[in-house]
Amino acid sequence: MKRMLLFLIFPLQLFAQQFSATEITRWQKQAQQVNIIRDNWGIPHVYGKTDADAVFGLLYAQCEDDFKRVEMNYIEKLGRRAEVNGEKDLYNDLLIRLVIDSADAMKDYVNAPAWLKKILNAYADGINYFLFKNPTIKPVLLSRFQPWYPLLWTDGSIGAISTGGISVDELKNFYSGKDEGLVKTAFIEEELTGSNGFAFSPAITQSGKAILYINPHVTFYFRPEVHMVSEEGLNAYGAVTWGQPFIYQGFNEHCGWMHTSSQADISDAYIEKLSKQNGNWFYEYDGAMKRVIKKNISIKVSSTDGGMLTKTFTALFTHHGPIIAKRNGQYLSLRHNNRDTKGFMQSWLRTKTTSFAGFKKTMDMGRNPSNNTVYADAEGNIAYWHGNFVPKRNPGFDYTLPVDGSTSATEWQGVHPLEETVHLINPSSGWMQNCNATPFALAGESSPNKNNYPYYMAPDGQNARGLNAMRLLSNKDSITLDGLIEI
């Protein structure tokens, strides 16, 4: 193994980036607090005095491995891919701008508690220090990273945007002016082929310890493996998503957690009754007319001749959210939770949990919108939660389709507390599995009862991986690590 100190001094005249001498001095001082050791497989083990030091080193190491992916992930979350890829990404950028507001992320950063602000500052400083140290690396677009960037992308998942079943093509038709209210085919989401997670209780393992098997099931190098350690109680190993400062799925000395993609319904389309009066848009709500909010969104688009064009859209919003389509002559707005700073906090805090009670406390925050969680710990517990952020809905309406936005009867009625969501703790079967499929076959006969939950909590169907997992795991005992790998 090779120990590498980040701290090197470069003469000021060699600076390739426009960073101040004060910033550079600060980064050099923080770099002295960080050690990065790469093992025989190239995996970085990052050691810092503080949590923020570990984040600083983690982002530096990620940029060493693949700065291009780090940058592109944030270009996407900023809604600026069209500046790089041209017209083909214009409406993907518009969707991002409609559902993720940079101004909200900036505001959340300003108001963040001190501990979180340290983490976010270290994220930006680690990347910017890398750019300073490596002037031959030429960013495509982002020559300086800002500490509020991670608050655009807060759950650690692959970054899919939940749109309530409205497609980008529908959005394009509406905002390009091509939509004439024609009948649209319902949007069908692409079938997921992703992660597999398995947990085994001490009752059926040879060691008498719980076992967690984490299989993200993504393309090679889609996520890097890392190890983060600080003198403030951080000691976690696992996978990060490029450019994010926390371990997305992995383990520490006490707890292990992994995620599969969830189909729990976290966004809804609302049919808005719009009308125009004296040049202004209004919408009907509980018998009254409310003013539609207008917001101009300007997107830069690179052209084939090397220039840059700017396209400006007048976006419309009701209190539900942005109006993003017109289907069958009806205007559709989107209620969603695609950006949530408390979700980022939840993702960070779980990496430092030391017990089942502590981990459950992070789950109680209820701000993870896109993931299921498979869990095991050193106390011998195994557990599963299907989704986490799940809005309460009126059971008299079918939210798999757009619902009437002109009445308060269809509003979300808060969020389900953790105990009301689909979950399972220490099943008598001794094992559980989830392969992006229904949680109602989670643990054989010990699985949750489908009849106890509203449909929108777990619309997931079964798949071949789930069926095969049940076949392979049923009636097993004395499981070892090697035996599990063979299974």
C-alpha cells in the first residue's frame, strides 16, 4: 500500500484556476489533516482529523479517479447539459430546472446547521483543490464547484427524477408549443434491472452473526468503493455515487445498509383547470380562482458552429408545482419531492450510526424518496423498509392516474410515519431479500401482508430475480460467507 499526503505547495504563478491566495492557503492547511491510502485494488482509504477532512479527501480522491463523471453529474443536476451536448438535452434540462430549484439549494446552504455546512464546504474545497493541483485537467463547464451543489441531489441514488408518470416528450410538446391537446399514450417507466440485497439473522448463520450481502448490480465503475475514517466517529466503507460526499450503501463497525430502487409512489400529477383573464393565467381551487405563478427559465444551448444560444421558457406553477404537460386537453402539474436537504442529512447521518435504535432514528426522518433499505447490524438485527418518504393520500382517489387539482380533497395529507410504511424487522424465516421487486415476497411466509397497506406504498411487481432469490434462500441454515457467495 502507498500512503499519499495531499499537501503540496505550488508557486502562485502556476495556478491554472482563478482561486484566491486565501482559499489556497486554507486548502493546503486542510490537506495536512488528510491521508489517502490506496490499497492493492486502487480503493482509496481516506483518513481525516474531522468528518469534513474525510470529505475533503474523499472528493479529491474521486476526482483523481474520474473527474469527468463528478463534473457531469453536477452539470446534469444544474440543468446545464445542453451547454455541453446541445439541443438534444434542452428539455431534459428544462425538466431539471422545473423540479430542482438552485435558489432553494442556495437558501438551504445558507440556513444549514454548522455541522452540515462544514461537510458541504469540504465537498467543494476538495474538488476545487484538485483542480488547483491539476491544471492539466480541463473542466467541460464547471471550473469552480460551489458548496450548495450537493443540495441539488440529496438521496444518493442514480439521480432519476420522479415525474408522476409524465414523460419528457410530453413536457417537450407542451413547452415547444407543439401540443394541441391531443390524446397521449400513458407514459410507462423503463423496467428496472438493478440492485439485489440479502440479509440473514444469527439464527441461520454458522457464525451466529448477522450477514448483509450488498449487490448494487450496476455497470462496472458506476459507483466507486471507498473507505472514510475520521476522529469524530466516522469509519464507513462502501459505495459512493460520483461526486457525492457520503457513502451511499455500505457498512461501519456496527451497522450495514444497502438500497434497492423503490417503486413507492412519491409524486403525483394533478389536473389543473386553467383560464386566462386579462392576459393573466388563473386556476380553479375549491371554488375560487388563484393566480398562476410565472417564472422565466433561460437555458443555454451549444450550437453546431461552436456558439451558444439561449432559449427562455415561461414556466407556469400552481401550489402543487410546475405545469409540465397537456394531456387529452388537460393541463398537468406535478407534486414531487425531488430535492430535500433533510434527505441529504439522513444519508450522511446513517453512515455514523452505532446501533439499530440509532439507524432507525435516521429512517424516522422519512426523507429518502427513491430507495428501499436492507439492513443488518452487529447486534444481530436484520430489517427492511420499502421506500421511506411516502405521502399520505385520500383513498377515494386513484393516484396512479392524474387526479383533480381543483379540490383540496386530493391534497397530500402529510407523510406516513415510518411505522406505517411497508417494513419487516427480524422475520421468523431468518432471511430477507429484495431484488427491485415486491416486498410482499420479502421473506417467504414471514413477508408483510399486502392487504395491510395502500396500493401506492408498494406497486412493485415480482420479477425473475426475486423468484429465484426465494428459491435459493428458503430453508437454508448454517450460512457462511463463502456459502452465501456460492448461492
